[in-house]
Amino acid sequence: MRTPFVAGNWKMYNTVAEARHLVSEMVPGLQAIIGVEKVLCPPFTALLAVRALLEGSDIGLGAQDMHWEPSGAFTGEVSPPMLAELCQYVIIGHSERRTYFGETDETVNHKVHAAIAHGLTPIVCVGETLAENEAGRTSEIVSRQVRQGLYGLDLSSIGEGQGNTSLVIAYEPVWAIGTGRAATAEGANLVVSEVIRPALLEMFGEQVSQAVRVLYGGSVKASIAAVFFSQPDIDGALVGGASLKVSEFVPIVQAASR
Ligand code: PGA
């Protein structure tokens, strides 16, 4: 049994003041929901403020990216130990990082290794573009992203849930992100069951392939969340735009609660 997992990816939205306001409004609703691992991923600048507001709650905190080196002359970057002081999770390989900032499967792989080494749970994003989808290359692309992104990991010691370093994968078809055009739940489930879990099985064995939470991401809204969560291989969602609204995000998390 995998614990449902829902993370809100705020992207480049919310100043510290705005973040405080949103989190204060959101926490009571989120706190009331049990049986779901819930995570907020604000921008770096708001991590400290949000952390203070989440203290004593069961709501986790994550960053949206990081460098893989522990320190160094990398202007503008943030390192794993810097994040480990502030949060428990980190999104790695989001398609916006891949598209606009040159993230590759190789840099994703460095970052995933570094996250786990520093006790952070990586939320590793994979997904095909519209052109790749239309060319019938979804399986090939997603399989490659999983295999190269997770290459060489030792997952023997990872667990599930808060307090454990874990590994979470988000299947986010690029054409569904921020477009209002979500994948079908059945289609997304098929990619997870036919491509992502088989790749995990081959790389890490049966136990890991069944234990890793795999999320769907891309235009998830409260009105459609339950359909995705009813799919056998989809364990939750990585939510962008709708995570900025209390009236959307709280019902999405609620839908994931069993
Ligand atoms: P969206 O973004 O929910 O706004 O489509 C999802 C994501 O980018 O993780």
C-alpha cells in the first residue's frame, strides 16, 4: 500500500509576504486531511518563512531545484546541504528546468544522487513533449528519462513517508503542463504501469518498483483530481497552478485521502 502524495509546485509565484498569506489560509484545511503526504514547494526565497508557518504541522516543505555540489563557485545556485537545513523534499528535472535552463538526464542524475545523499526526498519529473507524443515516442522518452535520471542509485535504504528519505516520480506530459489540457487518467496510468514501473523493476527490483510513489502532473484541478487518484498506478499529483489557490489545492489533497 503506497501512501498518497500531493505536492504543490508554486513555480516563480509569491513573495515572502504573499507566501505567508497563502500558507496561513491553507494550513487549517490541509491539516484536517489525514492519510496523505502533503508537500508545499515555494520559491527558495520563501522557504524559511513557510517553514516557520508549517512547524508542528504534518505538511512537508520542498524546494523546486538545486545544484548537486555541496558548495562551490556556482553563482546563483543553491546546494543540497543548504536545502537540507530548511526542507525535506526537492523537485528535480521539472520540464521547465529542462526546456528553459538546459537540464539534461545527466544533470538530473547528479541531482537525484545528491538529494538522496543529503537526506532529501527527490520528486523526479519525467514526461514527453507534444511533438514526441504525436510521433508515438512517449514510451521511449519516458523510459530513457527514468533510466538515465535514476542511473546508479542505491535505493536499498529508502523508505516511505515523512522522516524517511524516499523517492517520488512525477509523470508530467509537457503538453499538459499549464495548458488546461490534462492527459486522460487512463492514458497517464498506462504510462506509469507500462513504462515507469517496468523500468524501476528492471533497475531496482520488484520491491522498489511497487514502493515508489508515482504522481501525475499537468493541469490537475479539483474537478478532475479524483479520476486520476482512482487509477491503480497513480499515487497522487504534482500540482502547479491549482496549488496557488486554497479552494483548489485543499480539495485536490482531500481527493487523494483514502
Ligand atoms: P500545472 O503544472 O498544474 O500548472 O499544469 C504542473 C507542474 O508543472 O508541475
